[in-house]
Amino acid sequence: MSKIVCPFLGFTTEADRVEKPCMLEKCTFYNTSEACCTFHEIGKASREYLVSLKKLAEQNELILLRDRCESFTPDEKTERMELYMSQGQLSKAKGDLERATLDFKKALILDPTNPRAHQTLGDIYSVQGIFDEAISAYKNVLRCDPDSGETWIKLILQYRAMYSHLPHRETLYAEVTQKLRDELRAPADLLPRSALRVVAPVVYGD
Ligand code: SF4
């Protein structure tokens, strides 16, 4: 029996409805090659189109702000940056991560080295499983604040998650630690002790 429930069949009266399965090949709207209902395909394509429109609008918002940014006074930049940060936190608390991401990106246009914005963006990407973006965000935090032990842990955890399914993950963790030292221009003996204390157990285990 088909798992597709027909949106049109099953109405006995205006008030009552019993779910009826798709009639498959007996229906004109059944797409045999894709094994699905044409109306379901239209619905899916419409949703995808709306998502792409939304992303385009968000990109345009960012481009517009980047263009206008130069004309803002330092006070205006700070004021707007704080506004976007607050809006972003609010959206994040409500679970609207897409809106929150847009707000934190706007805050970073006005204040590119803002560690709070980078940190929160990293947290959002981490929750979404977008490891490479989370890694970039946490690295940006560490460039401003290499002593942030919490961020070191988060960064390493992203690498762990990204490599967790690979058989040679232990080697990769060790390589990553070395690479991070080079990238952040912090040789082993210059890495903050607090950072080393928290990174080592996470990378190598107890
Ligand atoms: S193909 Fe026809 S019967 Fe099947 S779900 Fe679509 S409209 Fe209903």
C-alpha cells in the first residue's frame, strides 16, 4: 500500500474526512517515473523557491548594509551593532537561528572583530552541524582573545565532530592542534597556559 496520503480523496462531507491513500497509476497526476504525486512535487518546489528567495533577500540586506556602513559615524555603527546583537540574541532564544545568523552577520559588518558575534555565530553553526563555519567563527574569536579556554574547547570539539567517523581521527586531532598553533601564530610555549590546560585533555583524552 502506498504511503502517500492524497490531499483530495477521502472527503465524505464538508466536515468529515478519512485519510485515503494515493491511487497511484490510476490517477492522472501520479508521476510514475518519480513515484510521487505531481501536487506534492509542486508543493516541494514552491517551498524550495521561497527559501531561495528568502536567502537572496538576506544577501541583499547584507550587501546594502555593507555599502551604507562607510557613511555611518562611529556612534551610529556602535548603536546599530548593539541593536543587531540584541535582535540576534532574541531570535536565537526563540529558536529562529536563520534570523539570528543574519543579525549577527550584520553586527559583524559594523564591527568585524566583535568576539561576541563570532562566538554566537559559531554556537549557531555548531548546533546546525555546519562544522566548517563554526570552526571559522571560533578561530575569529581566538584571534581577538587567544586566552578564551571555552572557545578553544568549542573549536576542538568541532574538529572532533568533523573527524569522528574517520578511522585515523587521533592523528588528525594531533595535526589540527599543530595547525592551530601555526594559524594563530602562537607557538606551543607561547600558547596561554589556560588554553593549553583545556585543549590538551579534549584533544588527547584523559
Ligand atoms: S497522484 Fe492523484 S491520487 Fe495520488 S495523491 Fe496525487 S492527486 Fe491524489
